[in-house]
Amino acid sequence: MKINIINKSKHPLPHYETNASAGMDLRANISEAITLKPLDRTIVKTGLFIELPIGFEAQVRPRSGLAAKKGITVLNAPGTVDADYRGEIGVILVNLSNEDFTIENGERIAQLIIAKHERAEWEEVEILSETARGEGGFGSTGNN
């Protein structure tokens, strides 16, 4: 599928690293480095503006390497870019580690996944169908 994009950064367009990759890395487009202290959060701009077709969203997700090695993640993961949004894509990063983390211009900070979605139409009823699980939630299906 083709998606219209404006790139106001000096960085390459997001791209798939392999044929089987689901996500494309987003890069920080900042004029000076940003240091996140432990538990700090910030919105990091990317310089990217997209025009998605109706019925699709762009999901902003953490990069597994940053999360595992540095404790840096996307706070509202996954963040959603709606089809009617035309502003700059920003990434809400949070530092969940015990050490400062510095974000440099051009650094890969998150990944972007394009996903199809459905729109629901509610139908109010008095009773829901029964299942074996019933009302069991939050850990009700086992200890592991």
C-alpha cells in the first residue's frame, strides 16, 4: 500500500529492515539532545507527517532493544496515529531505568506499524452469551 508522507527531518524515511519486519523505525528529529532522568517523560518529534487511508492506523510502539537494554519505552504503547490526523508524529518516551538516558538527533526511538482496523457499532442488550471463562479476568486462566 502507498501512504503519502512529508519528511521535514534530515533523516531517511522510515523503512522495513527485513522482508518480514512488521515495523519501521522512527528517528528523533531534535535540534539538541534531550536527557531523560529516571521516570521522566517527553514527547520527541520525528519530522514526519502522514496521510493514512480511512480504515488504517499507525501504531507507535517501543523498540525492544531500547526497552530491554536501557529501560526506554513508549508511555502510551501503542500510541495511535488516526487516519484524519495531519500533524507531526510525536513519540511519548519514558525512562523506566535508574539511569539518565540521552536522546540524540537521528536516534531510532520507536517503531511504526501500519494496521487495518474495524469500526464497531454498539448493540445494547440485556444479557451476553455464556462462555466457559465467564467473568474471570486478570489472571483467571492460570498462574503462568
